[in-house]
Amino acid sequence: MSVKKLRRLAVTAVVWMLILAASLTSATYAWFTSNTRVSTSRATARTSSDAVTLEISAAGGENFRAVDAAPITQVNRTDAQNLMPVSTADLRTFFRCTLLDGSRTSYQVVTEERDYYHGVVYLRAVVEGQSTGGRLALYLDESASGGGVLASASDGYLLNAARLGLTFNGGNGKIFYLSARQNAASDQVRNTYLNGALVRDGMVLGGTAGNILAVNDPAAPLSAYTISTENGALRLPNEPLLYMELNTIYAVDVYFYLEGCDPDCSDAVSFDAADLHLAFYGILE
């Protein structure tokens, strides 16, 4: 593969999880009942060459306007002030817990996109003097020039249970772990049941409202799509997030949620705060 141009895009979304005024019960739950608040900052785009431009906008279609910084516009039908544990295998159908008594658990499909954060920004790759042909390979970037680490937290507990989801133009989504660490054993909970059976580690809820299933967690580590450098040389993952066609607008849907089936999703994360910074690295083929 011949690399003609390099292009960097840094999209920043600072997500602070602030606990609402609510008291916790003495018990510890995987699907806890305390609420959190979510807010986001702006998204910014940076470039390193005048020949190729990776544009960012808060709106798509005819309203696409390239800006230096764009808000990650929340698209939830509700205001998403409360962030609660949910579970999903595809970023399309989210399930929430409606009853937890230690041996049996009931679930329902999340309606109106409550309980998790869903925002969107729009991207477009433009090459000077070239309207068709070629494509931009898009990766995640944790380099210092890309903005550094993609996610951090005061003690890491929130990230241990959190997930980042990305979809492009409504296609199949990719889900990522935000931390390779785990809570201390005393702060892990395994009391998620489906049809009377314990949902094992590494499983999440999938299927439909009438047929909820425990399926393998599709989440991948961020490193699977993140560039790195070694001895000054660029090292690429095996595959990019996607290939962007030139002059095509891509809606990037951003999901941030707590995976209720994760043993780390316990009361221990309720009072934590996290800083999420998304950075993308593009290579024009």
C-alpha cells in the first residue's frame, strides 16, 4: 500500500459523569439504581497538509459546514441526563433491567434512547484537485500529537464498566472497551440472570424484545484500531475503522454507555468521573 498523504483528525468529547443527589442502598448491584449525569464538549479537527482536508461539521447533508470545532450534537429523543446501565450487542437494540431480586431478572428494550448517551458529528475527506478515486483509511489515535490517551478517569472504575460505540452512516457499529483493567474483586458483581440462568462473564444481552438472548460481548480493545509508533515508524492496525470515499459525508454516531452485564458495572462506578477524548488518524491511499 502506497501512502501518499497523511491526515490527522482529532475529535474531542469530554464526558463528565456526575452523580445526581441520590442515596445508595447498602446492597451492591450490577444493575444499580443510582443515576449519573452526562455532558459533552466540542469536537475539533486538525490537519497536517494543505492538499488533503478531513472536515468536521455539526450537521450533515446540505447543512454541512466545515468548522474548526463542532459540538457532538446529542440526538437522543430525551435529554439523556441520567446515565444508567444498559446492555447491547449491536448499538441498535439496548436493554435495561426492570427487576432484580438476586435470582431472576427482567428486562425491556430501552425506548426513546434513555439511559445512555448518543451524539453525532459529520466527516468528509476532500483532496485538492481530486473529486473521485482514492479513499481515506480511518484509525484511532492515542499519540501525543493526536491528543494523547483516548479515555481516563479519576480511579478508572467508570471506564472499567463503560463502552464506546461508533457507527458510520448507519452501518454496523463497532464497540470498544475503554479500559483493560478490572475492578477489585470486592467491587465486582455477578448477579445478572436471564431465564433463571446466570449470565456468564463475556456475555451481553442481544436479540429482540420478545426473544432476549445472552450473546458474546462484541467489544474489542481500542488498540485493535489504534495507530502506534515504534522507533519513529508508524505502525498500523490490521484494519481501519472504515474506508472513507472522497467527498462523501459520513455521519459518525457516538455512543457512551455502561454495560450492565459487565461484572465491573456495580455501585462502585456511581461516583466516578471520566474524560473521553476521541482522536482519529487518516491515511489517504
